[in-house]
Amino acid sequence: MNRVEVRAEEVPLPPWADSLAGFSVKALDALGKDNWDLSILLCGDTYIRRLNSQYRDRDEATDVLSFALGENCPDGEGGNRYLPGDIVVSLKTLEENSRYFEVSFDEELCRVIIHGILHLSGMDHETNGKDEPMLLLQEELLKKTKERILPPETRRAEIPERTGRAGYYERG
């Protein structure tokens, strides 16, 4: 059984945090992962920019970062839990990217969660091209996972528009 904890820093915890956790569990299940304890942190641009600068030497906001831990720990019942690491998502940059790519906020949120899970699974990509194997798998999983996170009436988050754009991959 997989478990996901969703927290927030610099932004309020959204009312759909439980749905985000549920979607993430389904994505882990679709990848055949078991006994994972995944952490997701939702934040603003200031917070993710600091992390991006500190860990990637890029002084700019981005939509998603993954921090691998990759440790097993006893579960107290004779088994083990796997601690893959953390996925950090800037809701503001995510909204900008959803506008840029002309997809719903909800679809882009699902996409970056899958993207982060694939990174924590050990996958990577050399470029942001649509022919990258990891990005192809990401889009395949997004199509397979029909469930979305936000209720239909709130599929676009109410986040103020900002000039500029930060993207992490191309889609064709």
C-alpha cells in the first residue's frame, strides 16, 4: 500500500490536497510501486526559486523539483517502507505553464506529479524534447490515469496572472 502526504509552504493548503494524494497513489500503483511513502510539498515561486538556486544553481522559479531520498525503513510490523523523496510544486509557475501549454491547471498538475514520481523512480531525461523516453512514459501515464485532482467546477486554479514563463519541457 502506497501513502502520500501533501503539505504546503508559502501558500495555503488547497482544499483538493486529499484528491492530489489520491491521484498520486493511483499513479504509483500504475507504475507498479508498492510500500512507498511519498511527500509532496506545494509552494509559491519564492520558495521553489530558493530551492532551485540552492540545489540546481538556477536562480529562477520552476514548476516542479524532485529530491530523491531512496531509503528503506522498517514499518514496525516486520516489513519495510520505501521513502523515495519529495516532490515540490510551485502552484504559481504551474498555472503559468498551464496557460502557456493551453491545458487545464488540473491536467498540468497531474503531469508534474507523474513527472516527479518518474524522477524519484530513477528516470531522467537529457532534453525537454517530446521524444524523450521518460516524457513519453509520462504522457502515456497521464492518458491512462483518467482521474483528475480538481473537481470539474474548479479545474482552473484561481492564481493571479503574472508575466514571464518558466517551462521544463516541450510538448508537441
